[in-house]
Amino acid sequence: MEFFRIHRTIPFMRHALVLNLISLITFVLAVFFIATRGFHLSIEFTGGTLMEVHYSQPAQVEEIRSAVTSLGYTDFQVQNFGTSQDVLIRLPVRSGETSAAQSDSVLSSLKAKAPDVELRRVEFVGPQVGRELVSNGLMALLCVVIGIMIYLGVRFEWKFAVAGVIANLHDVVIILGFFAFFQWEFSLAVLAGVLAVLGYSVNESVVIMDRIRENFRKQRKSSVREVINSAITQTISRTVITHGSTQMMVLSMFFFGGPTLHYFALALTIGIWFGIYSSVFVAAALAMWLGVKREDMLKPVKKDDDPAAELLG
């Protein structure tokens, strides 16, 4: 399906060197900020107090957030749990204050606005659980990266595979760099967003690489640069449709999903745009610089399979 058709090939590779230098600088800065500033980990990773409260009427989540904020908390989470009447509150650890004291002060603040609120349970999540979540999350990320490397290695010639892997890792590191630089809260939802971006980005790379491989077989008189430019131009309509529709959905989560989905949608937004950029200018350019050529796409003909040899024999 094509939303529009471009009849003139756009010379994307003309500015590939400059754009990849900018990309390299951005990548190095992202690694620098990750190493020096680290991440602002959420309560899920650092540990804290977990409260479950119940209301007789649908809970007003924004009022609950306002009540918790009035107690001096800044890094906390409030979300519906199961039904619209049940709410889960996660509070960070406070030095010199026990979980019981935290829950009592929060419950008193909530009762001032809604006397019918009922405390269902209070739990303390220790930092050990947070460390396990960090290690499990990193293991999940590593497994996804390895899976993508294996898939690209089987699906494409090695030059395409290497270019695709580097481009996808480029997207992940830059997303993490944004979160490290701005010290945005890094939660399990954000990690899920990073994993989603990996799959989304590799899909875009595969589409472009497939078209490049197809054009190598069709455009036998064109140069490598011309084949890559035409392949990217031919997939622009598909890119606009898929990424545009996805971005509209992500923006709806960003603006209307509340604080729970805010950083998840932000990670997806960064990943979608950098995924387009890396698939076009990083993956394609790297494959070109690695020396991909038409012969890499064509299987050599065996002598036994040569029809002329069979007739002469």
C-alpha cells in the first residue's frame, strides 16, 4: 500500500558521511552521560513502600497524587490496581522513617479528602528486589539483542547484518542517553519501551534492506549508491504510514495516559524517530561503506546446474 508515490529518487546517501558523524557524536555523548550520570531509577528498582488503598467510589487519581505531593514526595507512583476503586501507591525510602510511618502519614492525608478510603495492605520492597529487577531487565535486553543478531545474520548477507545490528544498538544507547542526561525516571515501563523500540527499529531496517536486495537484482546497471537511494525512496510511503500511525497512538498515551505511561511513551517517541533515522542513514550507509555489492546478493551458479553444460554433455 502506498499513500503517495515519489517518482524522482532522493539522494539520501549524498549526506551520509555528515549525518553519520553527527550520529557518532550523539552516540559518544550518550555513552558518556550513561557512564557519568547514571539513571534515575524508579522505586521498582530502588525499593520502597507499597500501599494498596480502596475507595467506595471510583478513585480520583489526580487528587491522590496531589495529597501525596503535599507530604513532600516527588518520586512516587500512583495508579489504579485491578478496578477503578483500588489504587496502588509506591513511595520511595525515606531516611529515618519506617514503612508504617510513611503509610500512616499518607493515609491521613488521603482521609482528609476522602474519609471512606480504606488501607488494604502495606509492604516494604527492599533494594535486593530492585537489584534482581535490574539484573533481570538487563538480561532480557541482552537476550533480545542476541536474538536480533542471530535473525539478521541468518536473513541477510553479513555486511547487511553487521550494519543492522549497529544501527539498532545505536537507537537503544541514544534512548538511554536521553534518560541519563535529563535524569528522567527509568522504570520497568521504560525498559519495556526500549525493548519495543528494538523490535520496531529492526523491522524498519529489514524492510529497507529487503528492498535494497531486490533492487540489486532489478537495477543491474545502477551503482550501489543509486540502488540504496532508490530503495529508501521506494519505502518512504510505507514509512510515513506505519510510523505516522504508530506515533499518533504513542502521542495519545503521552498526553492522556497520565504519569504512569508518560516516560514509556517518551521512550517510544525517541525510539521511533531515531529508528527511522538509523535505518535510513546508519544501517544503509554502513552497508555501503562495508562494500556491499550486487554479487553478494546473487548465488553463484554451479556447473552441474548449468543448462548449457547439460545439453553439451
